[in-house]
Amino acid sequence: MQGPKSAVFTTVRARGGHYFHLDFHRSRLRRHGEILGIEIPDFTMPEGLEGLVRITISDNKVDFHTIPFYQEIHMEAEGISRAAPRWTRKLTGLKHGDWDPYRQISKDVMTNGADVALLIHEYCIVDGDRAMPVILDHDGTVWVSEAGMGGVDSITFEICRPAIIAAGFIINEGRLNERLVARAKEVVLLGTGMGAARLTVLDDVDIGDGSTNLQRVCISALGDDWL
């Protein structure tokens, strides 16, 4: 078993010889590596990779591992809820070396035929196993899980954030409790693999009212070249 401080990683989307938002991923590696005490060496991305490329840094070595795209943008997603993995407060939000609990949850998702797991802590959604949940309520407010609850620092959300604000939505951090989710107008799942998928079912309960306004804003922010 590897401890959290054994490695730091990020996953980049690669298509047609292009790595999407690689500068964001390098910045996150440096931020997370500094907290974990891991030095990030200079490295060059391999050519010709296609899919989701995980960059892992451990012992000053860089490893690249590619998996196929598991879900494409514009998709709707059905989810199941699972208990959120927990680490110390210092490690909250980091892509660290002890990632097996997330991987086991993702395997459970596939076994159950779902698309994503929404991770629960203290009766609130704090993250997803492969995407960050973003909730639009009927007042036009966009809600994301408050810092410190256990969600991972999301590059896809940071890319979409300016467009969400420009579209007139107010973004608030808070506790994504059962009542907020049940009354959501729209729930969008943002992630490197998912793009901007709309959550339609959670634990066999319908989610949202069919609106796609927030999803379309996020898809536009990610850009046509993402497809």
C-alpha cells in the first residue's frame, strides 16, 4: 500500500496530437506537489497519445499511462451515491498517491452499470469519482461544494468558471445537501473525461427539470476542439 505522499498525479485529455489545457495541469501538479513534499521535474509530453493520459510523478520520475475516453461531452449521466474517501485536512482536494479508494469506487460504478458515483460525507455531496458536481438551483444560483468538504481541486471547473459568471450565474460555495440536490434545476458533472455531462438520475431518482442552460454554457467554455 502506497501512502498519499508517495506520488502526485493529474489526468490530461489528449486528442489529435493536442493536450487540452496542459498548462493548468502543470500548475496543479506544482501546487499539489508542494503540499505533498514532491518535487516536480521538467518533463516533455510524449507525442501521439490519444485518450486520457495520467501523469504520475514519484521519486522524481514521471510516468505516463493512457486509457480510452470513457465518456464523451454532451452526454447525460446516471449516478449512484457512495461514501466519500477521507484523508487528513492537509490532503483534502489533492491528487495524491493513495488513490485506490477512488479507483475502487469507479470499479463499483461500472459493475452497477452507472456512469458516475457522487461521493457523500455528512449527508452532503462533496465530489464525484471522476467529475465535480455543479448544481443550478431555481433561483439561478450555481452551487459547488465548499472548500474543505473533500472535493478535488477541479481544472475543468476553473476553465468553465469565467463563462458561468459571464452568463449571469452567481457561484456560491455551500453544502450540497439532499434538499438542494432534490430541488435542483440542473446538475452538471465537470471532468477531464466527462467534459460537461448532465446528471439525470441519482440512486434511481430523477434529477433536474430537463433544463440544459448550465450544461450548454460549460460545453461552450470547453470549446469545440474538445470534441
